[in-house]
Amino acid sequence: MKFFVDMIPPTKTAQQQKYSVVKGRCFVYKPKELKTAQEMLTMRFKPYRPKKPYTCGVRLTPYSGRLLKWK
């Protein structure tokens, strides 16, 4: 399966989730910017979702006729 999604890649990553301690308990939460980035990626890639889940590894590469380097 090949497809091209024309977009500026998000600058937030899953490693940027936040931690908070309330009454001695640690909580992990996602800031608004991270939630927005995840929703944007889901919205962009959802139309290309395969009908059946893959049973092998998948490789994502930036490609549009030639390899692109993200800045």
C-alpha cells in the first residue's frame, strides 16, 4: 500500500506527555498540544486504513516520487 499525505509533520511526540503528583499518587496526562497532534494524524491517516489489520511489520517513509527530508 502506498499513499502520500501532504502536510507539515507535527512537532509534538508521545514522549512529551506530562506527569503530576496529587496526594502522593503519580498521574500521566497528555497536554492539549499533544492531543491536537494525535487527532490531526488520526484524521489524516484514517482514509488509508486497511480493511484487514496487517499481520506483519509496517514501514512508514516520507515519499512523493522521491525521498523527502523533513526540516
